[in-house]
Amino acid sequence: MKIIDVVCSAGRTGFYFDDQRAIKKGAGHDGFTYVGEPVTDGFTSVRQAGESISVMLILEDGQVAYGDCAAVQYSGAGGRDPLFLAKDFIPVIEKEIAPKLIGRELESFKALAEEFDKMQIDGKRLHTAIRYGVTQAILDAVAKAKKVTMAEIIRDEYNTGVKIDRVPIFTQSGDDRYANVDKMIIKGSDVMPHALINNVEEKLGTKGEKLYEYIKWMSNRVRELRTSEDYNPIFHIDVYGTIGIAFNYDTKAMADYIATLEEAAKPFKLRIEGPMDVEDREKQVEALAALTAELENRGINVELVADEWCNTLEDVKLFADKKAGHMLQIKTPDLGGVNNIAEAILYCNEKGIGSYCGGTCNETNRSAEVTTNIAMACGATQCLAKPGMGVDEGYMIVNNEMNRVVALVNRR
């Protein structure tokens, strides 16, 4: 089966692009948007609509395979590629990539994906969002050519040895962290609520007291609303480095505080994502590995999740090798080609580190479906409900894709 044409269309994502540098410099809220001038190249406002590009591969039998190019909410920040705007990058795909795809045989996803993930133009690699979307389309095309699910292609080409089945789904609340917890409980979310604890004074508390009370409330709320005692979700809180700030990056003090959160969460298991951010990759690995060891040595049963500075496949391997965290977030758009997602999950599993197939609220239904297939095929520890921050939509997309895949695989 060959690719006979490539068609692109501009799209919207499930969230927004935010100019992180402008926000850090004090851009204030005005309703759902921000006031002030953007400072990062490409932005026309501090918050603007997220954009995507659908890359559609026309196969010689008339089938259409597609993937969505998308980038994270804070594009252009933290060493990431520039703001991803459809008008700027559709011409790149049509001029530079389409001619190299047309006429190609769809025999192996892995080989074709690695070729386009590593492709360079004028000595530079393609934007991560392009690599992300093009390789999604390639995976879908190979699956359509072989008349199987995308999960089966990944399982077979990467010899994962995994039974294709459901993966625990992690839902994120955004700032609506109370009402959305109720939604999560009603829907039966496996892991929750993310909670967006990104400010010490407003959300963590200067002594951590606000987060402590929130976790305690959430534990009570689950027991109050659940319809079965068999429902025991894992609590996973992203604190965006605020614990480090509040406790002066003191490993023992941070561990003392995390021990109190363990008590607040009982009887539920707790994960803390991004406890500190020391703004350097090697120092972050060192700090997170030290806190991980401290918790383990003291028998504090809270899992730490790496996020900041763990962006690429190389980063994932480094954090896993150094045991910097009990679980690593694999931020799917930041890895470029989706072939890297499979490699990252399998590497974590091999090293005995939790593999969180994550991503960003600023993706699309299509990128969520494709990465869910990869999470299932590789046996990820958990998979993010995405895109958006509304709970219902992201959970529906990921949950329903899982069930479709399982039903089709079981039929065979």
C-alpha cells in the first residue's frame, strides 16, 4: 500500500497558547484572558487560541490516514520550539515533507517514522509539532494498510510483549479543582485531579497548609460520593515546584511535609508531580533523586513524578537511569515523533520506573487517540485524559478510544 497524496488543513486545539514569559513578568488576568503585551516571539497576545494542523495521507485504495500537529500550551518557552501557527507551517509540510511521503510503501511504521522524525531542512530538525503530527499520520496509515489498530502495529513492531488492554486514565482539573473532582468521581476516573498547584501563597500555602486541606477534603469527598468501596482512585497532584520554594529546597523539610500529605490522602495512594524546579536539568535530576531516596529511606509511601526538565527521549532515559522520581511524565508533543513515545514508555518499564503517557491540554482529539493507542500497546502506567481542562471531553475521548481498541483486538 502506497501513499499517493498529502493534504493539510488548519485546526484548533483543545486549549490555548500562553506566553509564559509574559505571565512570569506579571501579566494579569482579565476574565479568562490576560492583560499586557506579549514578550515571546510570534505571540500577538499573552493568551491566544491554540492551533493545529491535520496531516492527511491519501492511500492508493482511497483510505485517508491522519494525525494532528500540535504543540504545548507554553510554546516558545523553556528551550522549546517556537510558537506553532498553522499559516507558518502548512507551507513547510507541503513543500518539504509531502514530496518525500508521496509514493512511499507502508510496510513499517518504525522505519518510516524514524526517518521523518530525524529529517532536517537546512541543517535543522523539523519543529516538534510537525514531527508529532506526521508520525501520527504514518502510524494510522500503516494500521489502515494492514487493517489492524494502531496499538497492534506498535505492539508488533516494538515487540512489547504487552496484552493490549485498558490503561489507568489520569484526569486534570485546571483551576476548577473542586467541581471537577466531583466530575471525576462520578465518571470513575482512575487517577486525579492534577489540581494546578502553581502558586505558593494562593494554592499551596506558605507552610503547605492549603494543599494539605485540599487533599484532606478530596479524600473525604471520594468516600462521600463513591457508589462502591471498590473505587479507590490514585491522587496525583502537580505542584509546579512550589514545595521546593516553600521549604527552601531542603530535602528533609520537603520530605517532612510530603509525609503529612500522605496522611491527608489516606486511605488513597498519593503522587506528587514536580515537587521542585531548580531550573537546570542536571541539578533537577540530582535534587529529585535525593528526595526520592529520602522518601524511600523513611518509608514515606508517596510517589514523586518528574516533569520539569524531563522533555525529550534523552531526558527520560537520564531521569530513569538516575532514579529521579518514581514515575516520569512523557510529554508527548515535546518528544517529536510518536515513535519516541513508544521508546520512552518501554524504557521506563524496563527500568522499573512508572511511565506516565502525558502531554498537554493544548492537543487535539486525534493526537489523544493516537497516543492512547501507544500507551496501551506499551503498557504505560497511566495515560492522560486530553485535550482541554474540562474533564468530560478529554476523559470521553481517551476512555472511548481505549474501549474501541480493546473490543477490536478481542474480536480478532
